[in-house]
Amino acid sequence: MAEIKTFSKTLAALEGYRQFKRISKDTVAKDVTIHWPAGCNALVSVAVFHGPKQFCPRQGALALDGATPTYGNLNEPLFANEELWVEFQNGDSVNEHSITVTVIIEDEGVEN
């Protein structure tokens, strides 16, 4: 059964923010979708982690403009009681921006 974890934040100019959600049981992150509205001008970066491990992207950060890509078939194992989290960084020194990240997690593929 799929579960959706949504992270959403309006970032002030030059604001960085981390948002956390606890994982209740062993599961798998299948897809990550990130929405950057038009006007972000690749100045707002996003990275997705669980526990200490970054998994989307594997390193660095993603920053786009007017785009909503889905990064699929990740099959990233997540573990009960660890944190799934997103790091947002607004590098725009003038404008605020609202970013949304959706992570689809499923029980499928979990080895017990």
C-alpha cells in the first residue's frame, strides 16, 4: 500500500529550512516529485534524506524553474522510527518561493 509524505515550505529570501517526518515502519521510497514554480530561476535548491543518508539526488542538490519532475524507481529502503527529511535552500536574495516535495513510499519490496 502506498503512502504519501508531503513537505511544503514558503522560504523567505536567503532562508534555509529542514522539514522532518518520522517513518512508522520499514518501507521503500519509490518516487520523489518536486515542484518549483515559475520564477524560482534555479535559485531554490532541494535535497531529500532519510536518517543521515541523502538519496535524491545522491549528492549535491536540485534547483529548477517552473518545473515538476518526478524522480522514480528509487527503491530506497526506509527504516522504522528514522526521519525522512527535506533540506530547502532559497538562494534568491530578493524573493520568497514556495516549494513542495512529495515522496511516495510503499511496503512493496521490503525484506523482513
